[in-house]
Amino acid sequence: MSEDEDLESPTDESGENNDDPEERIELTPEQKAALSRTLEGIQQTLARNIEFPKFTLPDSTLRNIFAVSRIAESQQAMVASVIKPLADMQQSWQKQFASISSDIFKSYSLVQPTLNLVASQLTKNIDFSAFAGAARVAEQFASQQATWLKNIAPALASMRAAFYPPNLRSIEGLEFEEVEKVVMADGIPLYGLPRTSIAEALIQTDGARGRREILGRRWKPISADCRAAIGTCGSDAVAAYVPFAVAALDALDAGHTEAAQTLAGTLIDAILTSYFGKDRYKYTPDRNGKRTKDAYEEFNVRQFIAFAPMWQTYQQFFIADGDKVPMTFSRNATAHTVSPRQFNRRNAVQGIMVACSLLYRLNEEARALEVAKDGQ
């Protein structure tokens, strides 16, 4: 369609004009060119000043993989925020075209008598239903996004839970920082054992003293959980260690606390030396206190939970230097001194937990490698 046809009055199917002859005007070539520039100016102005809404997920969801299940909580607000700007935008467009000021046209040298008619023709020839259609399409898209979010939220929650070992997955609202306090700060294992209810109690209890009280009070079910965990360990990678873990548990259950703790300490050292070799020392404190925990950053979430108890387990202890015997479980104190401060049931339970949790993790890794080889 030509520029001239854009400005003609509409006609019916017979070709006759429906408007009064008095309303028709003839524009000069200069006026037509000026109007064309005006339309281009309006189009550019709208393009600069109107932005369509962007559909993006919150940055906080990407920053923290553990909070991704919360997407569902904000989906209604997200949909509302998408639809409202479109409705407002449609009204804004109508107002802009219905009240085009003469200043815009004057800047393009249009004469005053034509302004009212031109504004009327522009408004009349614009199909605002197209904008309404766009709003409906956007609303449909937003609805689809809401459905997508509703369906994917459980999957993301499951993905988040899969970061944890099986005994932690059903703990509602579990945050990694809570797990870190138990395994790294207190050296109490949570990988694969104990059972969910005890693991949750350890996580929710405030302070090392309270957690040690749980170890002392619930030592029998914890022992049973350790036995169950190593009962699943059938890979060649851990086969040599499992009988000694069973022997330590037998000693604990029979009341031979000191023997159970001694065997657990030796077993831990043998497992970690075999697995890490000389690199084991990257994950343990040094004598001068300069070694940091930075080496743990190379682990994924599940590896971290499994191996983080090493940091406390291997706190430095040199009796020849006059170091005070620690009250919490220490592999070095267990190996190099005899004292009721170190040898007690709580520490025996913790030491056996460390050994059995490590075997559970290493067996899991070995099984995964076997499956990968079979699939090749």
C-alpha cells in the first residue's frame, strides 16, 4: 500500500466513500514527505521508550544450587509481574496515539489545519486489537511458564536432594552450611550414616557439646547404622577393611570401648593413606597452623561431606611437646597416648562412624567405576 492510500478515507465494498466530502483533504508532496518523516519519528520514539518484559529467573537461584527448589514459591509473583506491564503498555499506547501533540508535527513543518484530521486518521487506522492479541500471547506464554515452573520445581528439588547422601535427602529445608558445621567443625560423619532421624538431630543441635551428648546417648542405634552401612560394602576396593570395621563394632557393642576406639583410629589411618597417598596431608592441619582448608574446595558436595571429618580427626597432637590431651576424638591422640580424656565411649563411637562412613563412600565410588566400565 502506498503512502497516498494510507491517508484516504475508508470505502465500503462498492467503492463509495463513507466519509463526508468536507473531511477529505489533499496533501501536497511536501506535506506527504513531512508526514512520512513524522511517522518514522513516532516509530523510533516508541522503539526507544517501550521495552517488552524480559523473562528471567532470579539471580539468587543461580547463585545458590541448594535454593533452587524455592522457584515454585515465587512463580505466582513472576507471572503477575509479566502480565501487568503488558496491560499497562496497551493502555499507554492508546493514550499516546489518541493525544499526539502538535509540537511533534510542527517539528516536521506540518500546517495547523491538518493536525486534527491526521491525528484522527492515525488513531482510526491503528488496529489496537493487535496489541491486545500480543498481550494475550504474552499472557499465554506466562501461563506456560507458570506450568513449567510448577512441573520443574519438584524435579529441581529432587536434583538438589541428590547432592546429599541417602540418609540426608529427606531432611526438609536442609542447608549445606548446617551440614558443614557438623562434618568439618566437629568432625562427626554424616555420609551414609547415621539414620535420618539421628542425623537431623545432630544437624539441628546447637554446639559441639550437644552433638557429643547425642553420640553418647544414642550410641546403640548409631552402632547398628554403621553395621548396616558397611554391610553394603562389597567392592574389592574396601573388602580388606570391612572385617576390621566389623571387629571394632563388635568390641563397642560388647563394652570394650578402648579396643574399639584404638582399632577405629588405626583403620581410619589405613583407609585414608591408601586412598589419598601423600596428598592426605593436604586435608589435615599442620603443626604451625598455617595449612588452610582450601584443598577441600576441589571436592564436590558429596565428597566434601564424606571427607571433611578428616580435618578434626587429624588435629595436631604431640605429647612430647606438652600438648594437652584432647577430649574430642583425635586419631593422633588415640595412637600416641592413653588417657580417659581421649578414650571414652563417645570418642569410640565417633571414630567408628568416621571409619564406616569412609568405607561407605569409597565403596560407592568403586561401584560407580564398575558401572561406567560395564557401560563402555
